[in-house]
Amino acid sequence: MKNPEPTNRSCGAGMPEKMQSRYDHTTAEPETYKQWEESGAFNPDKLPDAKGREPYTIIMPPPNANGHLHAGHAMFVTIEDIMTRYARMNGKSALWLPGADHAGFETQVVYEKKLEREGRTRFEMSREELYKEIMAFTLENKSHMEGELRSLGASCDWSREKFTLDPAVIETVYDTFKKLYADGLVYRGKRIVSWCPKHQTSFSDLEIADVERVDPFYYLQYGPFVIGTSRPETKFGDKYVVMHPDDPRYANYADGQKIELEWINGPITATVVKDEAIDMEFGTGAMTITPWHDAVDFGIAERHELDREQIIDERGRLLPIAGEFAGMKIAEAREKIIAKLKGKGLLVKVDEKYNHVVRTCYKCGTVIEPQIKDQWFVKTKPLAERALQAIEKKEVSFIPERYETICRQWLENIIDWNISRQIAWGIRIPAWFCVRCGEARVEPEIKAKWFIVRHGETDSNKSKRLVGQGDVPLNDEGRAQARAAGKKLKSEKIDLIVSSDLGRCRETAAIIAEEIGAEVAYDPAFRERNHGNLEGQLREDLEAKHGNLYRYDERVTDDETHKEVEDRVWVAFQKHRSAHGGKNVILVSHGGVIRMLVKQIRNLTPEDALTRPSVKNAEVLSVDVGPTCPTCEGDLYEQDTDTFDTWFSSGQWPFITLGYPDGKDFKKRYPTDVMETAGEIIFFWVTRMIMLGLYVTGEVPFRNVYLHGLVLDAKGQKMSKSKGNVISPLEITTKYGTDALRMALVVGNTPGTSLALAEDRVRGYRNFTTKIWNAARFVYMNRQGGSMSGTPSADDEKNLDELRTVKAEITGHIERSEFHLAAEKAYHYFWHTFADKLIEAAKPRLQGDKTEEKAAAQATLEKLLLESMKMLHPFMPFVTEAVWQKFRPGTMLMIEPW
RNA sequence: GGGCAAUUAGCUCAGUUGGUUAGAGCGUCUCGUUUACACCGAGAAGGUCGCGGGUUCGAAUCCUGCAUUGCCCACCA
């Protein structure tokens, strides 16, 4: 139980203020932080003598704004804050620039889990809705995260804080992408990518976790060959059998030779291919290939220009090529396929305990299903070569040094970087595709936007009656739909609405116009198809009588053909387009009309146009008008829906945050002094910052890289939510104080190695905090109305000398980034020299009756104490500041000269 | 299959360029209710520095081999 202390105010006026007998970090820490922040001294431009100071800059690795800080964050805050505080006290213009990362994929995964708990899914939401919700979620978490950084004592300059989705950040990221594109270093390629069927996105190689598994391995009879596979479900399309050119067992077969053979779903023609990628030692030395779903096979197919067929869809189900197995999930299909093969006598043998490595999604553990997809890639070789040169020339140095080799080896073996992610949360890729031919263009000039909206629901729609040019009104649902569409379009700058003049479109257009405040022009050319005497009849009755109603240029009876609609509508559309030039226009029309409009816009075949699902009531399609496409002469585009891999933007963080290219900070502070971050993200982040920094600015982004290890639990195990051994830094600081946690994280922790965080250790440093407070209280108690002075004795001089020696050693340690040694030395000096020995030795002198002696002893103690506070301040900023201000009211230890 | 790191007191870890009796925190034991502090003080026990070789006047520290553990990388169907 806490013993109630009289408050300071209750002391009589004129009496020296007493120090409370116990230091209460829970109240002192937030107050002190507030005072620091309000003083403005986190901002180097507001430090005393700001102009004469030499720049010192650390860019904070932006924590993910999707949750709370973990122990690893506490580690980086501690180390970077030590660096910053020391630099500031040491007379530098110390800037520690904070930030927050939108963490694209990670955050979307977190948010999807939240949706799942609420019984929702992103696949039912529009991209915009999802983005908006995640943004709200992220901004809320971002502010929590910032509060947590404050409570850890981070002396960073909040006035310069950046978020990875700030407009200025996005602009620079776009500029970099454009530059890469112009230099031929970014390309769009049909390439095999690592696809997660659950998350519906592709990954870079770094996001794949290899897992060892035991699975059955099947030997199958493939014509005259026996092939081995652990994945029979991919074998449907296998029509190439590959072997090593030097394999004597297959010397009789020639490259290109055709062989007829019986396969899973009937006879096929197989082609022999000879390729050196084959390992003669493995299995039978012959294998069939599935280029669409395997990276090695893809490589072979590339070299020999072989056909590729997709067997498995994006959700992990078999496609029609699998015949009777189509639609099945892989696990289900595998057994059945094997059963069938066995039935046909094609199963030679099974090795039940085959040990192999399976590539899985690092987030959900789902087996990665390689797919061939169009993605954006960065050609990393030239960038990596430049980075290697810089490392070679020691323009960047690493602590610990071994990371230099690790980094170099990775850069030497780098492969192209897939930077597109199929998620909504992130920076959308500034590329547009020609809707006619699919050609990609980076940031074309968009002259206008067209939105095509189908009218809202009518009772006829609902009852499935054929209504063409008949004039029917919207029903209540239809009006609500129109209203919703209007609201959605509000943010677009619409100049004009063009509408069919039939009632249901008029009404829809009017409601939208009301929402967005634009004029409406009517044009009968956009009326629905004229159904002639079929008008008003039930669709199913007509289908029963006439068969398929979706015919292209053939009448059912006396109705208008789709082709005629197409011609009429396309002429009208083109006429309006030229009339309304650069305007943003909404076109309100009918299902049949939109179908034919889409056919023209996308250059679809009649069959494709007529079989695709119709647009829903009040559904909004959009298309951008851009420059004439050099390939097909179309000028309509739609923007890529993919977003950048989050590391593509954070890889540019140092120069972005400093305001490249013209910012004052950029000119003064780039390259920065230190990049301090977790060793585990060296490939994800550090190497990419070096590559992109050099590429964009011509200089390395930082001179030094300091990498810390993992923070483990007390038993030395990796913390993870699933293990339930996660230590929350906030719980620890609430219990023992931030100063104690910081000491526990820094003492005994060498750079690059992991640290087990045991609560006992934190408690030990909490005790140290108390020790500091009490020693200070003793010294304070003995001053009589203020600091005293007296001629120091020989012993005093010796003690002051010793302190100077210790301080010089600590300074050396800090300068060499040996924070663990510096902290321990300061700790040891304070407790076991200053408190245990020097205070005890001074007691008789203080209690004696010689005033001069007393004053000298007191003055020395005070000097030793305050110097100790300075030495300890970078490590334990809170308690040292509190003590300092008791002795030197009106000043701030944080900005005292070291 | 490669690469890297670690192996020091019961536990978690320091030990900077090789130099006198190898350190810290926590834990254990003994003593101490001395007016800064029991979230304390004084003291103690506890280590053949993973194992084997080598270099050296001298090795926890450098070299080499081995063992164990952990991490990273890698397209064997």
C-alpha cells in the first residue's frame, strides 16, 4: 500500500520544497513527456543555438498503424532515442523523424479478420468502401500507436511526422515509378507469381514461408515413361515429358518427338523435351511439366516456347480442363484422381512418406499456388549493382558488420521484384490499361471520365418481364438504388448527365442530379432495345417458346436486334463524346444498351458480349478518356486496380520524409546518419532503401545501419500471438516504468543478437530508478536553501576525477554504438560507487559542525549527482529529468550540454 | 544443400583491440529494523569460459576440427 505523502504545497512558504519519498513513474512520466513536447525541443530548429549545430538525423522505421506497439518497437524506440538524446546533448541538431506505415497487406489481413468476426467479407464490398473503412480503422490505430511512442519516451519531432499515405508521399512514389518506367526498369510481365488462394493476391519471394511436410509421392505411368509427382491434380494439362539430354536411359528419345499415350481423361499426344534443369538422380529422371503452376516448369516452358494451360483457378479449384474433376478443391480432387489412375492401371507405386518442402503464405499458411499473371516487376539487377558498389566503397557501414556480407550476398543473387499486390489498401498503381487491347500506360493524361449507370429497379425487372421502350417507373427499391449511386458519384466532379428519355432512366438521372447537382440532357438514342411484340411478356415464357433471346444480328420476331442497338448506341455515344469533350459525364441507360456499349468499348466478340452477366440495377461502370492508344487507336482506359507492395513505398522513406527533391531537410540532412531497425527486415527494407535511394537521389540514404535482434520472451522463445507469450511493452511500463524497461532492453543486449526479456530484469531496473530517486533525495535534503560551495578536499578532487574518467568511457561506448556497455557502466557507477561509497563517505562530513567542510562535501555530491543524471539521461530520460529539475528548476536536462 | 550466429555462475546475458584473482541482473545462503532507499546495506557460496587440437611468454578472446542449439537463404518434380 502506498503511504500518503503530504503534497508539496502543504509545505510552508519559503521552506525548500521536499522531494516526495517515492518516485511515482505513473504520474511523473506523462508530465515530463508533456513538458518536453511543449518545450518544442524535439524539433531541432527550436534548440538553443539551432543554427550553429551540425545535423544529426535518424528516420524512424514507421511502425504499422494497424495495432499496438510490441516489444520489438520498444527496442527500436529505446536505441534510437538513446542515439537522439545523446546527439542533442552533444550539441548536434538532432532530428528523429517519426512516421506511420499503412502496411498494405498486413493491415488488410488484420481488417479482413475483423470483417470475418463481424460476419462480413471484403468480396462483397466495393474497393472504395473497403478502402474507406480501412482508412478509418488505420487512423484510429495510428493515434494509439503515437500515444504509445510517447509513453516510451520517444524524443522525436512530431511536427515532421509522415504517414505513408500522405498525398506528398504518394506523389513521390508515383514519380519514382514513372522514372523507373521511363528508364525501362519496370515492366509488366506475364510471369509466374506466388499466389495465395485465400488472400487472393500475389507475393514477393520474401513473403513465402517454406514448411517441411510429409506427403505421398506417386509414380505414374506416362506412356513409356514413369514420372514422379506429389501433385497429381496438376497433371491434366501435362503434354510435355522432360528429361536430361545426357541421360542414357532416355537416349532413344529425341527432343520434339511425339508420343501417343493414355492419360487421366483419355488419350493425348505428348512431346519429348530435353532440358538440363532435370536432375538425373531424382526419381526416374523423367518428369512432366505444368508451366502454369510451377516455377521450374515455367522456366522450361519459356526456354522451349511450350504451351501453358491453367489447371487451377485463383481460388484453388480445378478448371474445366480437369473434366469430371472440375470445380473440386485440390485436397478433394487428389484422392479421386489417384483412384481413377489406379483404376486405369497408371499408378505404378506410391511412396507414402515423402519428405519435401512446401511453400506457404507467411500469413495464413495456405499452400501457395503458383499462377501465371500479369504483374508489375522492377528489374532489380541494375539497382542492386549500384547498391553493391556503394557498399563496396563503404558509403554505408553496418553494425554488426556481418550484415554487410548478408546484404551483399542477397544483392548479388537478387531476382526481379514483383511490386503489384491485388489488394485495395495501399497506393494504387498509376497505370492505365486500354480497355480495347489491354495495353498498359503509366500515368497517361486523363482528359475526362465517363460513368455508365443502369437505371434503378422497376417492378417489371422484379417480375422478369421484358420491357424495352415501354415507359415504366422505378419502384421504391429502384429509387433507393439511384440515391445510393448518386451518393457514390458525389466525390467525382461531374459536369453533365446524359440519359435515355424513358421514365425509369429519367427518374434515375433526376435523383442522381439532385445528389450531385449537375444538369441532365435526354437522348432517345439511349433507349432500351425495342422488343416489338415481345414487349411486356415474361422472359421464361418467351425462352420456352423461342429459345435463347440473346441473339446478335437475328430477330426473334419483329424485335430490334442487338446489332442494331449496338450501332445506334455507339453512334450516339461517340456523338456525345465529341460534343462534351473534356467533361466528366454520367450516362444513364438500360441493361441491353449497356451490354452493347461494353461490347464496343471492350471490343468483345458478340458471343462474349451476350453471355456475360448483365449489369445490375443502378450499377456504376466507369471508364477514363486518355490519349489515343498506339496499338488499337482506342482512347478509353481503366486504372489498374492493384496497389504497390508496401515496401516499394517504404523503400523510399528516407528521401520522401525529408522532402525530396527540394525540401530544406533533404538538402541539409540527406544522407541521414543512422538507419536503426530490426535485423529481420534487412532484405525487405534496408536493401531496398539503399537501391531506391541511390537510384532516385544518387546517394545512399544513410551512412550507418544499426540492426538490433529480436526481443524474445523470458524463456528465449519467439513471441507470437498463437503461443500467447507476447509481452506488451505498455503493461511493463505501467508496472515498472519506462526507464526500467529501457534499461532492461539495452543492458546486456549486443547489436544484432536477440534478447530475452525477463520481468525480473525489469524489476531490477525499477529498483535502480528508486535508488536514483532516493540518492537524489538525500543530497537534496542536505542542501540548505540552495546549492552550496566550498573548497573541495583532495578526496573530493579524486572523486570528481573518477567521475570524469567514467564519463569519458561512457562517451566512448556511445560513440562506438556500444550502448549496452555504456548503460551498464553508468548503472554501476551510480549505484556501487556514488550511492554505496561516496554518499556513505560524505555522511560524517555532512553531519559534522564545520560549515566549510559541510559545504565542500555537499557541493561535491551535488556535482557528482547531476553529472550522473546527464550520463544516465539518454537511457533513463524520465527519472533523470525529474531529479535534475529539482536541483535546477527552470532548466531542462534534455537540452543540457553533455 | 549452402550460409550465419551462439555455446561463460542455478536462470538471462556482458566481457571493446589476447595481459594480473572471469563480471552484471535475478535467484540462493548468512548477517543487519545505522534517520536517502528493505524497490536497502554488508558479506558469502557458485564457473576446468561446449569438446579436441594448434599459435603465443600468456587464450573466454586468434586459428583449426568436432558436437549441440538457433536463425537465414535455396525451383529437386
